[in-house]
Amino acid sequence: MTLRSDESAQPTLPEKLGVEIDAELLALALTHRSFAYENGGIPHNERLEFLGDSVLGLAVTAMLYDRFPDVSEGELAKRRAGLVSTVALAGVARGIGLGAHLRLGRGEEQTGGRDKDSLLADATEAVLGAAFLSAGRAAADALVLRLITPLLDDPSRFGAATDPKTAIQELASRLGVAAPTYEISSTGPDHDRRFRAVVRVGPHTASGEGTSKKQAEMAAALTLWRAAGESAGA
């Protein structure tokens, strides 16, 4: 764990996570393939992401099963899908400032990779995988719950993070304006296409990016919901 030189310094990432993770594994979890490619093909975080996805899914499933004993299997599955979604995980990552620690290639750095939902979500899963290998399942499960439970404890945040398109439809209704509209554009070759969505609700406009039209729309909707909430008390 990195030491701090004075009491006013900001907490380190391991301190924010609250779990001891091997330094090399943590660095690997934060290494995007673009950085790996530009540095001689060193290992990157996709294998840890694969592991962390399972750690996340099992911990969230068990938590929902215990916390909501009277909820049907179908509803539990819906809630789990929301909590482990790219949009929700990206929000969690922003909450702990994970983007600042990512190791990115020049292209991703120049195109705002530190705030891309997909990169943030993937890195969050990779960190969970690193926690599992470093500290064991119990510590990794506890980390998942510390990161995810706040979404459940704040109903408005939960709804927006897991279903932002519905959240801004409700916002439009409250504002008395027309339903949200989306404009989609894309760049890149077919095998590596990226989509950009621009959403408008009344006087509010926001954009988002993703590897699919749906992901881009969700990212744009969540950005608009946050901005509108700050300015209009949504």
C-alpha cells in the first residue's frame, strides 16, 4: 500500500478499495490492451476481467437472494442485470476515481478513455479479479458489496444507474417536455466500431459512447440525468 506524506493527502486506490491487493496484480488490472500493445505486448487486464465478472455475478446474486426473500426469480435476474451492467459499473468506478489510475495507450488517452463507460466497467471487474486472487473470495465478495450496495440503498441512483433511459423519460415527464430523442453516429471499421449517441430532453443535451448503439444511448442518458439532476433537482 502506498504511504501518504501528510494527513491532508487523498486516499490511495487500495485505501479506497479497503482490501489488500498485490501491487503487480493491481497494476495488471488497470492495464488496458491499448497500453499493452504500445509497450511490447505486455499482459493486459482482460483475463482478470473475465475472472472478476464471475466474482461480481456470484456476489451480487447471493446478496439479492438474501436481501429480497419474497422477490421472484425473474425480478431478481432483472435487478442483477442492472447492478452488473456496464453503466452501473462505470458509475461505481467514477465514485472511486478509478479512471485516473488506468494505464492507457495514446489513442485511448486522446479520445477520453479515462471516462469511457466500457473501459471503466472492464477495469472494475479486473480489480475484483485481482482482489479475489490476492485476498480470497470472502474479501472479494466484501469488496463487491461495498461498491454495489450503495446503488440499492439510494433508489433514485439505483434507477438511473441501471436503467438511465427510463430515468430520463421520467425526467421529461416531470419537466413537461417531449420524450427524449437520440441521434446516433459511428466510427471505425466493422470489427471495431464505436457508437456515439446524443440525447436531448427539453433544454438538456448530453452525449455518450459505447461499443453498441444501446450502450451509447445508455451512457448518454446517464450523463444527461446527472447533469439535469444537478441543475433542476431531478
